Amino acid sequence: MAVQGIYMRTMSKIRRAPNALRTRLRYRWQPKALVWAYMRKYHPDKPLITALDQDLRVRVYPKDIIGRYIYIDGVFERECWNFVKGFLRPDMVLFDVGANLGQYTLLGARCVGRGGRVHSFEPNERMFHELEFNVALNGLSEMCVLNRFAVSDTIGTAKLSRYEEGAEVFGSLGTHKRCEANIVGYEEVPTVRLDDYVEEHGIDHVDFIKMDIEGAELLALRGAERLLSRDDAPKILLEIGDVNSIGFGYRSRDLWDYLANFGYRMYSLGPRGESLRDAQPPTDSHRATNLVASKQERGRL
């Protein structure tokens, strides 16, 4: 059995090698990657307007981690993008929690149209300004409500870690350092509970929540108990993993169980994001995984 296990692991690595090689080549040698490398070296602060999924536009900077993927690939995390794009319909209500420069805010506004609404939450000062710029750039302000709040389980303020420019995506309310980039300071940001936000804004339903807040997911969902208890509770796309949650004193299984208590099932995304499969609780403590949480069976999503 041991020999068979070694053989299977070896073959698995061999099968993955071509894809890994293609990925490395794509990010180093295709024309847009070469342009990006040049701009990053010589003009890191010069903004570029680039296509987002062909018919949207965003401003990115050569020093930005997320911007690199958008500039070269057209979107960041294609499988998540494809799923959200396939799910959203006109007149829906979307919460974009951890909006960053606005990739899903823009997609959401385009999909839900004037009859729907996108409520975006981004506490980092620089990224909030980028979010505002990109929404205006695409003429989508009418469909968007932009909030410079952090989402949590309490109303008040919290300390948000501020990483060096380009790595703001790793900013967190947690106590741990998330990457090799340097933390250059902290900023005091207002916090809001989703249940209170829904009530204060007279929102009668929420169809979908995209949540990527570097480990604060459990806190945010604890502040949404009424919303999660509803029969028409929103579907949720979220990142889950001990590598994120450790700075908040909980394990990814705690988040999994919390949602299960409300009747949610967890699904993983297929390679292109066009299909779902039943997910298992995460066991790899060194990486985070994007999962879809829904009270419906996957065939009805």
C-alpha cells in the first residue's frame, strides 16, 4: 500500500506539471505579462486602464497584486468569476463584502441592472477610492451603494492592518501577518453588522453575498444571524481556511459548522466555475479555498 501511495502521488505530480508550467509561462512570457513586468519595474505608480471580462474597465497599478491577474488574465480567479456571472440575474441584490478595487461590484451591477442593487463594503482607504473610481468609470453608480466599513459582529470601530501599496488586499482585522509584504501601519475603521445594515436600509432580501475579508468571515456572519435564518437566505461565496482564520482565534471547521447550523450546504467550484460539487471540510492548514454556501441542493442553484 505504501508503494502504491508513492506511485499515485508521483503520477499526480506529473499530471499537474504541464499546467503549472503553462501558468509560469503565461505570467512571464506572453506579451501582456512582459508589458506588466516592464511597467512594474520602471513605472510602478503609473495607472493602467484595462479590460475586465472584455466589456468592463478597471484602473490597475503595476505594483498591485490583484491588478496583475486582471491585466494578464482579464479577471482574478476565473472560476469564481464564472460562477457569480452565471448565478446573478436582473433585479437581484448583491453584497460585495471586501470589495477591493471592485471586480465583483462591477460584475454585479452589470448583471442586476437598474432594478437590482449592489452594496459594497471596503474599509481600506486607498482601495475604497479605487472602488469609487472604477464604478464611476463604468457608469454604474446608479446601481451601487459604496460603504467604507468593515463588516463584523459588532458596531463600533476596529483596527485594520495596512500593508504596503500593492498588497492592500491582505489588510485584515486579525492579529496575524498574511504575506511577505510589510505592514506599514494600522487604521481605525468603522464596523457594521449586516443584520443592522439590512434593517437600516430597508432591504427586503439579499440574493447573494461575495465575502473575502482575510479571515473575518466568521465575525461578519455572526453579525448576520437574522439574514442567515431566513428561508430565502442568500447564497454565499466565501474563502475558508485556517491560514486566514488563525489570526481571529478560530478554525475553518468552526465557520463550516456555523453555517451548517443555519441549514447551509457547502460546495466547491469546478475548474471553470461552471459546476459545483459537494465539498468536504478543509484539512490543509496552509491554504484557503473558495466555497459556495447555499441552503439549496446544488442542482437547484
